Amino acid sequence: MAIKIPNRVLEAVILSVLQEEPLYGYALTKKIQSEVPISDSTTYPVLRRLEKEGLVTTSSKVFAERIRKYYELTDAGQLHLKEACADWLTFEEQINSFLGEG
């Protein structure tokens, strides 16, 4: 796909995945990549920003002698996700009015 994913949409995708369960960065990236073509390094800057904004929290766990940083959705993150989903639906309708639905 040649269309660049807007930051707000990528944030919503990340928050949506984290709504299901806390994940470490690599697992989160792979889960997103199963549906959306993004590079391996795409999610990390967004995760840092989401953490800075209080939309996710982090915890560290040791796995096979390595430390994994797990990300978990906060209440503020849940609200942000709802708002982003509403914005997406509006945007989708606007674009479909020009391009059609298929």
C-alpha cells in the first residue's frame, strides 16, 4: 500500500491492539503487521509519545534473561481511542463521498 498511515490513525491502531492485552513492542508491531504494512521501527516513536501523554503505561518483565517493556492502555488511552475512532468514521465518510465505497 502506497498510502502513508496518518499518526492519529496509527495511534488508534496501537491503542486498539493494547485494548485487547498488554504487549511488548516487538509483539505489538508483529500483530499490527499481520494486517497493516508498517516497518519494524514505526511503532516505537508512537509508543514513546503515547506513554509521555499518559495514554499507555509501561512495566518491565524478564523473559529468557532479557527485559521486555510491556505497554498497557490507560483510562485516558481508552478515551483517546474512542475519540480517534469517531474521528476515523467521519474521515472515512468524507473520503468515501469522493472515492466511493469500493
